[in-house]
Amino acid sequence: MKMTVKALFAGLAIATATLATAPAFAQAAPAPATAPVAGPFSLAPLPYAYDALAPVIDEATMKLHHDKHHQAYVDALNKAVTADPALQGQTLEQLVAKAGTLPTVVRNNAGGHWNHTFYWKTMTAPAKSGAPSGALAAAIEASFGSLDKFKAAFKEAGTKQFGSGWVWLIVGADGKLAITSTPNQDNPLMDVAAVKGLPVLGNDVWEHAYYLTYNNRRGDYLEAWWKVVDWAEVSRRFAAARR
Ligand SMILES: [Fe+2]
């Protein structure tokens, strides 16, 4: 079939418009479920409004991230656990701890559910973010030299995490703070983690967490993210991890 130049440009315009409304991360997103898949696990509402973290994280990102991406992890986990009697009767933490012995679908979706639940609670509105204090502030200074040096090292680890994954602040077996990163939906609680520990802070560096506002600028997202960290919650986790 012979195509005229005019028709060719019309086709390109349609293709360009389609691309403009469908960023790469959206194309890779799990298909939204029409209703939650029944099972032992469920998605809790966000602990704040969808727009509470704006302008650091925009409302549309929060809706997609929580209602579609996180829901998809919960749905896939419920589906896998319901289909396999050997997986039933176990808590999310128990599944995460032995993720390396479980089917990949369970490792990925149990991790996705745990990580996102933790992530939502790590954040708060910018006006409520606060700053590290007390024992946490002292431990950050002891391990990293200063809060600014810690933030720079955390950003570097998040930026260098190849592809999708997470960057963490953990309390290691020695009781000290350390920064680590994990691929996909793995986390430092998993038996397969290269560096293990108890997470006290974690940031999602999947593109779906930041693409609408920051596009490909992951470093800008990591930098801005400090404005929505709930330092009171991080302090509580640090105290619990040291007990
Ligand atoms: Fe995510």
C-alpha cells in the first residue's frame, strides 16, 4: 500500500500523542484489578490524604502508586497464597523472611506489599516532617559524620541502584546504622538480601514512585523526598530495632 507523506505525518502525530499520554512506567504497570482479590492480605488506606505530600509527591502519583501498584501486589500475593496450601497460615513477615525459598511470584509480591506498607508510613506532610533527634540523631552522626553526609550517601545509593528497587537505612546485627539497597521488591529482612538488617527508613526508587513529577530525574526525587520523611516515625523504629 502506498502511503502519502501527509498520511505518514498524520500517523506519526497519533503515535506521538499516544506516547505522550502513556509514560514508560505506566506501560509496565500491573493491570488494575476491578475488585480486590480475596485472601489473607489486604491494602490499608493511606495514613494521610492523597495530596498530603504535594508538591514533593503529587496526588496522581500517590493514587496510582497506592490504589493500583500496591493493590496489584496484594492481589497477586493473595492469589498465590490461596492457590498453594503450603503458603497458608503465615504472616507477611514470615513469608518475607524466607522469600528466597518461595516461588518468585511470592517473593516479589510479599516484598511489594511489605515494602509499600512501610514506605507509606515513612512519610508525612512536609509541615510535619521534623528532623532526627535524640538517639537517632546521635547514631546518624556516629555512623555517617553528619545528617548531610548521611543524606548524600543515601541519595547516592538510591541513584546507583540499577533499575527498579529500594534504598534503605537499616540497623545491622551490630546495632549500628547502615545504608543498603535492594533490587526489585526485595528488602533487608529477606534471607536473600546481600546486606541484612532491620529497616528504619526506606525509599522506593521504582519509576512509578516519581516519574510524573520528576520524569527520569531520580536524584531530584531522592533529594526532595527528605521534605516528607516522618522523622518521629523513623525514631520510633530505630528505638524498636535497638531493643
Ligand atoms: Fe512502588
